[in-house]
Amino acid sequence: MPRTVAERADVIPVLAEIFREHGFEGASLAIIGERTGLGKGSLYHFFPGGKEEMATVVLAEIGAWFEANIYRPLRETAEPRTAVGAMFRSVSAYFYSGRRICLVGSFALDNVRDRFADQIRSYFTAWKASLTDALRRIGHNEPEARDLAEEAVLGIQGALVLARALGDPLVFERAMQRMEQRLIA
Amino acid sequence: MPRTVAERADVIPVLAEIFREHGFEGASLAIIGERTGLGKGSLYHFFPGGKEEMATVVLAEIGAWFEANIYRPLRETAEPRTAVGAMFRSVSAYFYSGRRICLVGSFALDNVRDRFADQIRSYFTAWKASLTDALRRIGHNEPEARDLAEEAVLGIQGALVLARALGDPLVFERAMQRMEQRLIA
DNA sequence: GTCTATATGGAGATAGAC
DNA sequence: GTCTATCTCCATATAGAC
């Protein structure tokens, strides 16, 4: 008999976490079944396209979350200096101060990069663009704003790599501090 | 009959490139056999420990290369300003201006991170330490040197992630320029 | 040292009962 | 919607001839 009646939406955050921890190929259906509490039947009922569809949906949800919580505020908040500070706080919370990796960044380095190339590119393009916009409004000129935005976006990814490699979240926190200083000063 | 008589040392750079392109799990023995021109028999003759041993050996060779070509020059070159400039040129060449990813960084984000944790940590620890040393000798005070070194090491990793995600090597080249400026100025 | 053949396991995915 | 049983494929690894 059925364990419980699940909703597809409830499963997505769990999938995201599994992909972060195990990568795309490492996230076996066995693990996914265990963590979601769903059998293969239910999984394929929700995601007829299998793992590939699961990852696509997860990436879409991540993109939507960043759009709502990071990119839009950067573009639309009246006080851009505040918005940039808020971005660093949101990012720090989102990545658990460097204890959690960026799924999009890890996919970019992974074997699966080509399969999800469009979603990966959009994520970073939108981030760069919205941050550039805020920096422009803070008072930086156009090329300077673009440079600083690129540096910050890449710095966040690098901080996640290094913090994970060294097993030291402080690496991430220090990088956030430095970048915020540089952008807002 | 045997195809050719190979040496283990010749195989290692090929393995490194395969792991970079496909990741650890994605690098199947089929691919490895194809690219090295070796059958499974030869592969297991050279690496009785299988793929895990292959990756360990590859990481060791990468570590040795960086020690000889990056870390030692940073520590020992009489003119540290020159050494830092040389580091950026070597790194840029090594990563093909951002077209090639860092195997160690990609492993750090991957499912296999725990299996190779020691080698991953050493790679970044040694890089940070040797760069800090050079910056110290350039004239930065201790905490400043440490901060700048950490920022540069992490910036290189982030630049590789973003360049790959956007399919744009210029992202990498710009990041190298900015960092060199900041470190040497 | 290299090859081919094979063992064995686990992967993703499907079928159909309930 | 959920389950179990099953299919097929390809993974790593081994054995033993040459």
C-alpha cells in the first residue's frame, strides 16, 4: 500500500540537496528513493524524464529563487548600496557560510555541463547583469561596474571551492567581507 | 598480440586530461582504454588499484608539477615581484587561458571529494602558503599577505568556474589581470 | 605487458498490479 | 500515486592465455 501521498513540489528541495551532495551521476535512484521516501514508481510518475528532468526542474527552481531573492532586489531596490549588502547576506545564508556548495557551479565543472549548459549560463549571466546594474546605480562607471560584478560573482564561486577544499567555512566568510567592502566602498 | 609497449609514466598525463574532461565517475574504463590505447589488462597491470589509484597518481603528479613550477619559485626566487608575475603567466598557460579546468578544484566539489581529501587540501594549502611568502617579501604585512594570497587562489578557481559556465575564456584572462595588479601594486 | 573473455554488481528505466 | 518485479545495459574488476 502507498506510504503517503506526496506532492511533486515537496520533492524538489530534497532533490536539490541530494544533487549538491552527490553530484548528478552520484545521485543514484536508490539514494533518491531513500531520501525522498518515494519508490521508483512515484519518482517516474512525477518526473517521466527521469534524472535528467529532475535536474532540469531543480535548476529551474534555483534560478527562480535567485531571480526573486537576489537579482530582482539588485535591480529594483531604491537604495542600491543596501541591495548589494543584502545580496551578500542572502548568499551567505543560502550557502550556509560556505558549508554548502553551489549546484550550478558544480555542474559547470562536471561531466554533465553540456546537458545543462543553457541553465548554467543563464544563472551566471543574470547574476552578473543585475549586480552590474546595482553597481552602476551606486556610482561606478559602466566598465568598472562590469568588472566589479564579474569579480564578485566569480569570487563567490571560488570561495565555495576553496572553503570546501580546505574544510574551512571561514575562508568563505572572509571572502564575502572583502568583496562587500570593495563593492560598496 | 600487444599493440605497443607502454610505460606507466606516459599514461599519466592522458589520464589527467580524461579526468578533467569527464570527472572521476564519468571517466569510464572504456574511455580510458580508448584514449590511452591500452586494454584493461595493461591498465590493471599499471594500476592494480584501479581507477582510484589512477586518480591518486594523477593528483600526485599535479601536486609535484605545481610544487616545481609554481610554489618553489614563489618561495625561492630572489625577486618576489617577478615570481608573482611568473605565477600568473604559468597558471594562465597551464589552464589554457580558462579553457581547461582545475582537476583539483573540480574534485573538491565532486562526489569523490572525501576519497581524495588529503591531496586536495595539500594542493591549496601549499599554494596559499607559498604565495603568502612571496607577498610577504614584496612588502605586504603578514595578515595583508595572507588575505591577498587567499583571495588570489580562490579567484583563480572562481575564474575557471565562471569561464567554463559562460564558455568565455576572456572571463579568466580578465580575472588574472585584475589579481596581478592588486598583488603587485 | 597485452589481450580477450568473463564475473558480478548496480545503474536507469519500464510494466503492470493495486 | 505508489508499489514490486523485471529488463537491459554498462560499470569495475578479474582470470588466464599469449
